[in-house]
Amino acid sequence: MKNKINDIEWLDTLRALAMLGVIVIHVSTPVLKMTYGVNMEFWWIGNILDSAVRFSVPLFLMLSGATMLGKEYDLKYYYKKRMTRVLIPFLFWLLVYLVYKWLWLSPKDQPLEFYSILKWGIHLFLNIGISKHFWYVYMILFIYLFVPFIGIGLRKLKNSTILFILIGWALLTFVSRTYPFNSYNWEGDYTSKFYGYFLFSGYLVLGYYLTKITFPTFRIKLYASAIFFLSVVSSSVLTYYFSSKAHRLDVSIYAYISINSMIQTIVVFLWVKDSKMNNKFISVIRDIISDYSFGIYLVHILVIDIFFQYRIFWTMAYPLISLPLLIFLIIITSFVIIYILRKIPLGKYVAG
């Protein structure tokens, strides 16, 4: 059954914002780690930027809930589609990152025989992780297994019941805020990993619920803007406070399943919901980033790392200049790579 919500313009805006937010996190985090206690002016720039985009990953999950949980599925078609759109590109880029990491090993550390390379790759995957940003793909592949069944249950519930479930979920995330979530590797504690996946899946239900609810447009956007500002202030100030108290950098408030990040994601969703963009140029940029978002997500860490090898890094200028420039360069380069790959025969199946 076709769900018309997939064609709604504001969903593309949210997807583009989420993708930009992920890149902002990955370029601003090095500023935080390198300047804390050394150059606090630079640190505050990185801290405020990072605090302003904690909605990025949760927003991707809410979009999945908004677009997928309202549908009825033929299970065979559903799983085939997920494999084609998500799993196959992911496996391709997993191999690309493995090759890239192998090439950067010193000659004496490079395994050369097939069995040795395979053993090295498996060890890397299990113990360290091929690339840290793949944690999200591991999680979403797992959650997608249950989406058709979650949707069946939710569609039978009243909005008031779903709201009650979401309140319970929010309380559970607060109680679990110190629970260790094993996100990057596949060695050790699987209980914490799958419990974390369960907590994150609440964002899908939240996206589904907020899509169904109608709010007074002007008033909700005004409130959302004010609350978003407060969420950035509270996140950045609390990060400074917790770090000062611990005598080391403490970014626990940044956690994607913290109450602060949850509130920020909700207000960004509501602020963009039902909005239209009148600027054609920005709309085109928005549509491109949205359409290429998964491919950009998969490749952008590789682009960042290559840039770093050639000293294209935040240190090349004052952060208020270097960070926007880096974000622009990463978006453009990642898009070009995915665009070219899609034009190659069969490339569209692996590009993302």
C-alpha cells in the first residue's frame, strides 16, 4: 500500500538537516577533544556547534517511523527492498573501508595472504569496528527487521495510548542514561547493544506519533524555536559544567537518547513539519542532500579522513571559518563520489 507521506516536502527538509547535522558533529568533535583546557575560545565554538545538532541521528530514526510505520507490507517485498536499499550498499562500503584501512597499514603490518586478510578484517570488525559511523547502520538494519510488526501494533492503538507509551519510553531512557551502550564493535556484551537498539527504536514511534498529530502552526513553531535555543544553551553549558567538575572533557549530555537530545529532536521535527520552502535554489540543494543522504552518510567519514591526511582540517583557519568550509567541502565531495558511482553500471545498487 502506498503511503503518500513519503512524497511530503518537509520530510526532505528534515532528512537534509539530519545529514548536515551528522557532518557538523564529525567536524566539530575534533575541536572539542583537541582544545579543551588548551584554547577555550575554540572549544566553545565546537561545543555550541555540537550542542546545536544533537537531533541528527534521532531525526533519521523519527523519519523512518514517520514514513514506514503507517504502511501495510508484503513481508517478502519489504525485506527484499530493505536489502537492496540498505544492506547491499552497506556491505559494499564496509569492504571499501576495509580496503582503505588495509592500505594505510605499514607494510610490515599488512596481511598479504587471503586467510590472513580475512582474519584481520574479522578481528577489526569484532573488536574495534570497521568505521565508527557504521554503528547506526548496524542498528537500523536490526530495527528494520521489526518495523512491519511494530507498525501493525501501533495502527491499532489510539493516539492517547501511544502518547502514554512514549512517556514511559522517555522515563526509561532517563533511568537508563548511565547504562553502557556497546555501539561500535561486536565482541562482548550483546545485551547492552540490543537494549540500546530497543531504546533508540522509540524514536520511530515518536516520529509516527508526531506525524499524526496536528498542532497550531504559528504557535508551535514559535515555541519550538525558543525550546531549541534553550536546548543548545543547556547542552553547551552543562557540558562545560560537567567537564569542569570531572577535570576532563565530559560530553555525556550529548547522548542521543538523553532527555535534552530528545527534546531538541522533537522541536526540530515540529518546527519543520508542514512547512514549505519558497526559495527554489535552497529547495534544489535540500532535495539533492535528501536524495543522496544515505550514500553521503556512508562515504563522508572516508572523505573526512582523506582530507585530514592532506591537512584539510579545522586547524587550517579560525574555527568559525574552517568549520563551515569543511562542512561544505565534505558535502560536495561526498555528493560527487556518490553521484559518479550511481552513473556507473550497477553502481546505483551499491552507492547508497
